[in-house]
Amino acid sequence: MSAQHTYRVIVRGAWDGLTEGARERLLAEAADHGMMSMRFTEEGSLSYEPAPLKHFSMRYVVVCDAEDGAEMAAAIAEDRAGTALRELGYGFGELRSTVTDLDTVKINRKSASRR
């Protein structure tokens, strides 16, 4: 069995074909989906700017086999995002992702002499 890695994935996209009702809902809920709402979660965290209502991002935590790598984490997150957006009735275009493997990130700590 392969080791599991934890990935942070940002899925980005553009709204496309929004109904008038979906547009009104997004605008009404915009305050709940701004900068302060950005969190990496398994369920995903939606954020967007209301003016202009054009682009969005969703942040995910994905755990999968390390040998499957970032490509699999991106595919999983994009699938989750597409499913969530369709269930909410929001039209969107092509999704693209940025993936960070938290198990391979190097942390540069300041030395005692640089404090």
C-alpha cells in the first residue's frame, strides 16, 4: 500500500450560463463567500467577488496515494467542485487547479541569529 499524502487544491473557474435566479442568489450570498471565508476543507470552500460576477475559486483538502500524485488530487478536487456547483444550480466553464503537496513542502525557519 502506498503512503497517503495531503494536498491543498485551489480550483478556479468562471461562471457561465448562470440563470437569473442563480445570479441573484450568488449576489445575495456574496458576503459569505469573500476573502474571510477562504478555507481549505474536504467539502470545499467557495469564494468569489460579486462585482463583476465573473470568476470563482474553491479550496479543497484532498488525501490520496502519493504515487497518484498531484494530478489525481487535482482531478478529485475538480470533480468535487463540479458536482457541488451543479447541485447548487450554478453554471460554470472549464475548471483548472493548482495543487500543493503538504507532505513535501519545505518550511524555512528563521535561524536564531536572524530573529
